[in-house]
Amino acid sequence: MTVYIPLNSFTIFPFCFSLLLMDEVKKRPTLLQALIPIICLIFLLSLNVFIYGEDTLSGANQIALLLSAAIAGIIAIRLKLTWSAILSQIVTSIGSAMPSILI
């Protein structure tokens, strides 16, 4: 039996749209994969403080951020995530934090 869902029902029943996308499997990182870039960033910033001491701001903070971002990018490539999926999550994250920033 075939069920016909008219196009205007997507506004009434948004879950119907997700039925059309069921074959699209969302890839999510494991907890360890999500923590690897954060642990790397903490390690590199700690190393920066150890090497430069009181002159930490003169050190390589940006390099640590770039290396951690590169590691996160490698993990995303291994999970076969598309750039549009990554970009939409970035926009969602910034959008959810924006009210707190504006206060």
C-alpha cells in the first residue's frame, strides 16, 4: 500500500520530511574521537606555558589552535563528513551561543 503525502503536509508534520531522508545515515564521532582535538589543544597550550613561562602570550598559541583544528579536520575526513554538514553544525553552534554573548 502506497501512502501519498502532499507537499503542504510538511509544514504540519515536520517529521514526515525526515522519513524521506532515512537512507541518509548521520555519522557521529565517538567520545574519544571528539576529545582527541581538545586533549591535543590542552597539551599544546600547556607545552606553550611550560616553554615560554610568563611570556605565554608571545608563544605559539595560534599554532596550537591550528594544529588542533587540523586534527579535528582529519577526524572529520575519516568519518566521511561533508563540508556542508560541518558548516551547518558550525552555524548551529554559533547561533546557540549568540544570546549568551550578547548579554
